[in-house]
Amino acid sequence: MKLFPAALAGALLIAPAAAVAQAEDPFIWLEDIDSPRSMAWVEAQNAKAAKRLEGDARYDPFLAQGRAIFTAEDRIAQPTFRGAGVDNFWQDSVNTHGIWRSASLASYRGADPAWDVLLDLDALAKAEGKNWFWKGATCLKPAETTCLVRLSNGGGDAVELREFDTARKAFVEGGFRLAEGKQEVDWIDRDSLIASREWTPGEVTSSGYGYVVKIVSRSGDPKEIFRGEKSDVAANGAVLRGQGGKVDGILIRRGLSFFESEHSLYADGLLTRVPLPRKAQFKAYVDGVMVFTLQKAWSGFQSGALIGVDPATLKPELIFQPSPRQAVRDVADTKGMLAVELLEDVKGAIDVYDRRNGKWTVRRLALPKDATLTLRSTSGKDDQLFVAGETFLTPNSLWLADAATGQARQVKTLPARFDASRDRVDQYWATSSDGTKIPYFVVRPKTAKLDGSTPTIMYGYGGFEVAKPPVYIPEMGKIWLERGGAYVIANIRGGGEFGPAWHQSVLREKRQLAFDDFAAVARDLATRKITSARRLGIYGRSNGGVLTTVSLTQHPELWNAVVVESPLTDMLRYHKLSAGASWVGEYGDPEVPADRAIIAKYDGYLNLKPGRKYPEPYVTTNTRDDRVHPGHARKFAAKLESLGYPYLYFENTFGGHANDADPELNARRWARHYVYLSQKLFD
């Protein structure tokens, strides 16, 4: 789940309503994240899970295979344009916290780049006694030598910001430094920032983000330029930067809900509303034009459209209208062009747009077909961009493209991590409860018998307009496919595979349809005899944890393994925990009786009942997850235990929502996952 990028502090503890809810929920004490009682429970659960999973003979080889993959020296060093060169953040078996480093573009394109280390996070963490993890850097254009480094203590979303001089490879003494919080900050010029954060204690929305936007100067007090409401999700500012780094204005975004925003332009001390519908998302600024996507039809433009708005006239113009089988997945600007990442029947393409004489022209980049293509980084110095390509069976490749010419050439490729010659990929369509056709991909051995005997992992997400196209997953290929297993991605509704309509068709009161889609794919797999309930396991994390816990309670007969990672489970209290209030637009508001009644029908935590035949699930989360509260996973496991059902529970104590802060942590995490899945589906 991609959070609204904004302000404030770390994990929340028990919500104010906890005292009232205590009588109804005997496990609410597990929402108190770091209490001795909660952590004692976590330690006991971890010990039980580790004994079984890490005691399995397969754990050590799985761990070794995962570690080799996550720390391999021949991985692609993912690039970020900065100034005239390229930056990379690198973690390996020695640098578990990682190093921030840079190289010239010419050197990076070679086989052995000459890296210059800017910041060593392992050394910093040791020197300061903190568990620092990298969350990126924002650098002042055009030179991009003055940066704000984002550091997370434990891997959560809350970060501390510090000014860093890349020329001196050092933090700036007396420079900008903002205390830990969920905050959104950008450079205006060398001496001022635009920032949204918790300025005074408690000055955050119910979602835990800042709603007051200020200009922060090196001298003087911060100057407030916008104040939203506490009932909003968040507010933040984006600097509209033109040629040569010139500031053309500041765009203020007031997030009314996760999907609804109001936009205003701040210039010369004045705010001017941008006349757009609430379901419009700002994407880029190029050639003096603000670029938005529309999540609903408006003023002659269809849902899903990519439009431009001139800040001077505030008149909208069409850039691109996707077809029903297309979706805009990402948008980025180069020095003078617009790059658009597309999905077409869940396969990738990159188009680039140029605006000349008030008209937009388009060309498609010469990149691999039938692959998932991802914009990695775009240059502000010229019109070059890095694009990553991958399929289920083709290792990741990195392409350097020129938007001005449309040409691209491969500059890096990942060595194969598993033998894909024995596998095949198919795309099928299942029929859901309302007749809608749901696409899904199957990766399986070519020699697999169609008799229902193939151990199969089915992954699903289905929310927040996040698409899940084919990806190369080295550890899955090595640990699962090479042993004869199959892997499925179910492109259920709620995702972004076919644009806003695919997402909006299962919002709020229609959520059950997403769960029906997932079950329909499982039944279709069984009908085709690709696998069977005995050999089928499901995996989902974050919003996918809603999916897997509901699937466990509604259709226990369809699967034999259920991995529930970093999940939302208590859907009647999700809005009171961590960033949960920001997701009311997705699920509905439990404080509204009509919404509460709908949510209660599918709520996985509420609908755990005695006397059922549930498959034994593996529930896992992270103590330092300040996005999805760890109480969700804890309480789900505790209720399973109280009802006498078998289950496994494991909680990493650092790593944040992604649960992969360092390569060793990640290798152990996946080794446990695959041991559990092997026990349930292979044995």
C-alpha cells in the first residue's frame, strides 16, 4: 500500500477509544506496540515459529540461497540521475545498512563503475548508536550537490532529515535538520524549504500526517502558507521548477481523502485554486505545464486521462487518453519531455511526449515487447531516462533511453538466478461472481502434469489502484520453481491493471467482489487441474493481508496454506491505528453505520469463528511498521489461538512496513516463508 507522502511521527499506540473497545476485544492490549506484555507475547510466538520453521532441514539451504541472491555482487546497481552523474544505494553482506555512492554516467555504463562513496550508513549507525536505514535524498536542482538525506531509525516511514553536501561528502554543520517524523520536504532554493510535518505536538490529521505547510528558512521562524483541516488525510507542497532550476511556483495539495485532493498554486504570497475535480493526481511539471491524471470523467475528459494545465491560464488540455485495455502506471519528466509508463493488457510500454507550439506529440521507446517496463529515473539535465525491463522468466535488464530520439540501448542485465528453461508462462481469465473476466498469470514447469498435483503459490493484492504485472522474482524461481512448484499472480479488481475503473469497481460497499475475484481464480486453477486445494497456498501483504484473511475465513476449502504478512485484519478499528484513517476512501468508514455493517460482513478478524476447518496460516509482521499497525497481525494470531486453531506467528523487530530493511533480514524472512509453504504444499 503506497501511503500518502506527508508528515509525522512514528507508530501510534492504543487509540483513545481503546477503553471502550476493551470489553469487546480481549486482545486490544496487543495494540500497545512496545509494552512489556506485548513484547513478551511476541517473543514467545517467535520462539515457537522459529523452532518449527528454522528447525526444518530446508531452512538453512533456503536461507543460503536467499542470502546469495540478496547480497550478490553482480546485482544491477539501480541508478538515480543526479547532476551530471548517477547515484546508487547499495547493500550487501558487508554493508547491511548500505552505502550511498555516485559515479559518472560514462563510468556507470561500463562493466565496473568507479564508485565514489558519499555516505556509509553502517558507520553512521555505529557512530550514533542508531539503527539507521536509507530512505533516499532530495537534492537542489540544477547542481544537485546540496541534498536533504532521509534517515529512518528502524526502517519505518518516519524519517529524520539532514542537509548533506555531496561535494564534501559530509553533513552540513548548522545546516537544515528536521527531527524524526512522517514529513514531506522539498527545496525552494539554497536557503529555504517547503515542508509539511508535525510542527507542534498533536498537529497532525487523524491519519498521522501533517496538514500545515510552511516555508522553512535558514534564518527566521517557519512561515505558514497553507493550513488544511485535522479531518483531512494530509497536505503538502511541490515546487514547480522550470528551466535552469527557476521556481515557477509551488503547488499545494490538500488531501481530503486518499483519492481526493484540492490543488492550489502559491505564488507571490497568494493562493489560487486550480479548477480540477477532486479525483485528479499531480504527476509532473514540464515545459511550464502541470501534468495530472484524472480518476473520473470531467469536463469532456474521460476517466484515466492524462491532462496538462498551464499555471498561467489554468486551462486543461488532453495529453493522452488510455483505451479500456490500457492504464497509466507512472509519469515522470525529463528536462523538456514527459515519459509515461503504460500497461496494455498487463504488459508494459513507455511513451514519451513533447509539447511544441501548444501541441503534444508522442513516440514509443524502442524497448522489449511483452515485458514489464518500469521508469527507474529521469534526467533533469537532458532527456535521458533509465528503464527497467523484466518478465517472469527473463532476468531484469536496464535500458538507457533518449526521449528526444526514441532510441534505447541495454546497459545492464542481471545474470539468471534460476533455470527458467524448464518453465512456461500462461495468461488465463477466470469468471467472477458477477460475470467479470479476471486475468491471471501462471508460471509453472513445462512438464507439470495437469492433475492438480503441482504445489502452487497464488499472490494477490487488489487495492489502491496498484497494478501487479509480471516480475522476475529470483528467490521464488530458485527456491520454488526449480523444485517443481508453480506461481500465480491474480490481477483482481481493486488494482490498476486497467486504470481507475478497475480499481473503483470494488471500492467500499463493493469490496466483496475483489474477494470473489480471488476465489474465482482459485477455482479456475482447479478446473484446469493446474493445482488443487490440497496443493494451493495464497500470499498477500498489507492490503493483500485483508485479502488473505478474508479468503481464510470465507473459503477455507480452497487452499491449504495462507501467508498473511504486514496485514490489516481488524477492519472495524483500522481507521484508529497508525495511518489507517487515510484509507477510508478505499474501505469505507467504520464510524458510519452503513459502512460498518458492510465491513463487518467480510472482516477477517471479526469473522474468525469456532468450529470451522481453517488451514493453518502463517501470520507475520514487523514491530517498527508505522504504516500498518502490528496490532492487526498480533490480534489475528491471538484470536486464532484462543479459538484453538493451529497457526504460526513471527514478528521481526525492525524493518518497517516493507519488512526488508537489510539483506540478511530479508533472506531469513523468505526462508521462513518458503519453509512454511513447503511444509503445507509439498509435504
